[in-house]
Amino acid sequence: MEQIRIFDTTLRDGEQTPGINLNMAEKLALARQLERLGVDVIEAGFPAASKGDREAVTKIARELKDTSVCGLCRALPSDIDACWEAVKQGVSPRIHIFLATSPLHMEYKLKKQPQQVLEAAVAAVKYGKQFCSDIEFSAEDAFRSDPAFLYQVLEQVIAAGATTVNVPDTVGYATPEEYGAFIRGIMDHVPNIEKAVISVHCHNDLGLAVANSLSGVIAGARQVECTMNGIGERAGNASLEEVVMGLAVRRDHYGFACGVDTKQIYRTSKLTESLTAVDIATNKPVVGSNAFRHESGIHQHGVLAHPQTYEIMTPESIGKVQSDFVLGKLSGRHAFALRLEELGFRLDNETIDAAFVKFKELADRKKEVTDRDISALIEKKSLQVQEHYKLQSFQIQTGNNITSIAGVDLVHEDMVHSEAAVGNGPIDAIFRAVDKIVGISCTLENYSIRAVTDGKDAMGEVTVKVRFADRIYSGKGLSTDILESSVLAYINTINRVISDQEAAEA
């Protein structure tokens, strides 16, 4: 069965989601999991955009053993140089060059004539080809481009050495019928198209990104560019999990396969959710918490009689294992390590040891520690940034008829710093006390809390988003105490701000 390449751009286009600011360790953790998932290409970043992006792409290219690592660059020699330096140590490096081809973009953004754009595209591909055999060229805003001009650009960049040509619906404007016809037009009017793979990159502004991507596949595209959980600019990108499960569940219709290990989908989705602090909607297809839940009596009866009455795929097919395995405070490290492996975590001994300490602390608070508790603990560990400030203790005095007062003790460079503050409620008081210690004042944009496990002693996860210097930063905190979750989330966010400032000054 013919294979469809899955090109994952979670670490590039996905990270452009407002509020996402992954550090090096987080990018590496996600890249390793994407490799376990089995994607064909990982677009790890935009090397010329910043020193941090360049270093992250370089490290990911060095670390991964099986997956092609790609960097994005503009059609400029300096960008292509930076991209090649970042990806060249990868097992199968790729340079991804983009240049807009729509009249709107050429006139108002590039301020170039079509002939100038054509010449720049060809020159960039030829320049990149001297370094790398695998060149992808993207005609930004391809769907809104003049077809005759687009055909000319694609023909000439393929002649110049492009091995993949990407034709994005950059602003999510297309319908499935139109996008399929668009791909067929390319197949019919670009004479040398058989020398390159057609790639589709669809945005979700009208909620049609997955439908358009699959329509493109039917019409002749053989690579789909997508992100985990559909994250990305504006309304996001085509969701990898929906594209892959669409191909898998309806293989009878599409007639294609892909190399993704679908049993790694749920694990990758949850890791992406934790690291990016972008929560998945409960009704999200494939990976949402309601995707395999049934409340209607008729549905429950049908599923009990035979799952396929109301389920077209099983939880197990995406790696969502339903388990009653419970650990407690008397459980040993061996049992804990075994359960981590069964849950899909591949960790070194040092990380397991650190997680086991946290597990024991949690087991002292809870009678039973479930699989969801364990997953939450590991994901929390993965989320940690450099701890410029670390919580030692906090105290709160609050009530419905008194002013809330919070005292906070933070450790910074082996010294304990203490402050107290009053606020409009306990959370506000805690945040104000932290601000006094660190000397940074952020504007709170969003605060949310959810129970990530069940029962009265559930683990509460708090997500905090703040604005500082015109940027949005996100952080998460996890505890059975929601006030502790709140202060941990806020400190996590402050540490991100400080790390970003230090990187900018370096």
C-alpha cells in the first residue's frame, strides 16, 4: 500500500501559537517522542529566527537516530546557511525554503514583481542544493496564487533541484472540493511534477484543515504537514492525530498507509498538551477526554453489546490504555518503573529515581495513586524549566469576610527570600508576594484549573498565562492542593520570563 509521509511541524509552526515558549529540554523531549511516534520528518524550527531556535534545531538533529530533521528558511543565502549549519549533522537533513507566490503577498509583503519572485525561488533552491540533496520548497499562500504563475514556479524549482514542493492553504481559505481540484491542477499542468513529492500544509481558520489535507491526498499529494493537537498560528494547523487516524480507520476509502505508530498518539498528544500549556478540548476528535465516553443509555447499551456500535476505533488503537493498576505508598521502585514502561515512558534511571521520590510524596497524600496520577507526575517533571526561583513554603490567611494575606518563601541561589502581600483573594495575594521577591511584575492574562485525576484527593493542575514585555508566557503547576498548584504555576511562568531575558542578553 502506498505510503503518505507525515511531516510534523509542531516544533516550528505549532510553537508559533501565542503563549507557547518551549525551552531546549522540552523541545528535545517532544522531538524524541515524535520520533517514537514514527513521523517521517520533524520540522524542528526556524534556525535564522533566533539563536535559541538555531541551537534547538542543531541539538535535535544530532540526537535523533531515525527521523529526518528539517529547518525552515526564507529564500535568502544567510537563512539557508543558518539552516544547513543546524541540520547538517542529522541522519537525513532537509532544508525547507519558503517564498510567497500570491498576488496579495507579492505586492504588499514582498514588494516584488512575479518575475523577481520566480528568480529568487530558483536561485534559493540552487543555493541550498549545493549543501543538501533533500530540498523542500514552499510557495506560501499557494492556494490564493495565480495558477499559471504557480505552475511556472513549481516547474522551475523542481528543475533547480527541489525534491518536495509544498502548496499551502496558508490562511485556511479553501474548501475540500476546491483544494482537491487545486492539487489535480498541479498534477496536470506541471510537466516535471513526477520528480518531486507534492506536500499539503493546511490551516484551520474555517475548521477544514484536516478535510482539505485528506482531499489533497486523494488528488495526488503524498506528504501531509500537520501538528500534534492541531496547534499553530491563529486557529491552528491540520491535526496530526486526525489525519493519521482518518487514513487508518478509513483505509478502505483512502487506500493509503503511513508509518506512524498509532499506539503512540495519545502519549504524544498528552505530552504536547503539558509542554505547551495549550489544553485539549474535551470534544477534540481522537484525543479529547470525551472521545471514548458514552453517557446516553442507548449508546452505553450498544457499546456494551459490541463496541463498534458507537466506536469506529478503540482507545487501545491510539495507546489510551484503560487500566485499574493502582500503586500505593508501600509499592517499590521496581513496580513503579514497570508501570512507567507500560504507560509508554522511556526514562533513564536517574529520571526514574527522581520521579519515584515524587511518587512516594504523592502516595503519602493519597491512598491510591492511579495511572493518571503517574502520567501527570512525569509530565510535570518534563515541564520544568531552569529553577531560578524555587518554592520553599507559603502561608495564606483568607476568608469570605477578611482581606487575604499571603506569605511566600522562595529559594534563589541557595538563599531564602521571604515576602508577604495582601490581595483580592488568596491567589492574587500569592502572586503579589512572588512579584515582590523576584522584582518582576507581569499582567495576568489567564488562570485556569482542572482536575487531572479523579476523587476528592485529585491532582489539580493550574495553568497561568501572563504578559510581560509584549509577550505571553505560560506555566503549569500540579499538586493535590490547588493553592500550591497556583503558586507553582506562577513561579514556573516567572522562571520562563527570566530564562528568556537571560537568553536575549546573551
